[in-house]
Amino acid sequence: MKIINLAMRLIMLIFWAGIIYALIGPDFQEVGSIPLILGAVVLLMHLLQMLMLKQVAKLLHPTTGDYLSVLVFGSFAMQHHRARLKEIIAEKQQQKQEQGQEQK
């Protein structure tokens, strides 16, 4: 699974390089607006994922690098955070169950 994630991150880097080239490359007129529209849509989705990470920031304590990796790689950078969040939720549920058993 890690190999697939790394491959997808590489594809995202190539995608962003293509978007940057479409913006500043010499053939801007020939490229058209499709890459820019696609880049804007992907950027919007990644910004929404950053907002999701911000909502659970009190639990996960993400760094600036975490936010930047989500901005560039999107859901491929969120897998680690999702796994950590599941662990924290499972620990809290286990603590609740233990407290409920102690009260009985």
C-alpha cells in the first residue's frame, strides 16, 4: 500500500509541475484553459481537505508541513492522519468503557 501511495504522490507532483508549466511556460496560449481549470478544482479539493485537518487539529496536532503536504498531495497525505484519528477515537472509546465498568 505504501508503494501505491508513493506512486500517487509522484503523479501528483507531475500534475502540479504540469499546471505550473501551463501557467508560466512559453506556450501558454496553446495550452488553453483546461489545465488551469483542472488545477483550480484539485486545489479547491485539497483546500477542503486542509480544512478537515484543521477541524481535528486539537486531537492530531498537525504541523505546517502536514498542512503543506495535504495541500500538494491531498488524500494521499491524509491517510496517516486518518489512521491516527482512528487510534485516538478507539482509545477514547476504550477509556469510556473502562470508566463505565468501574462505576458498576
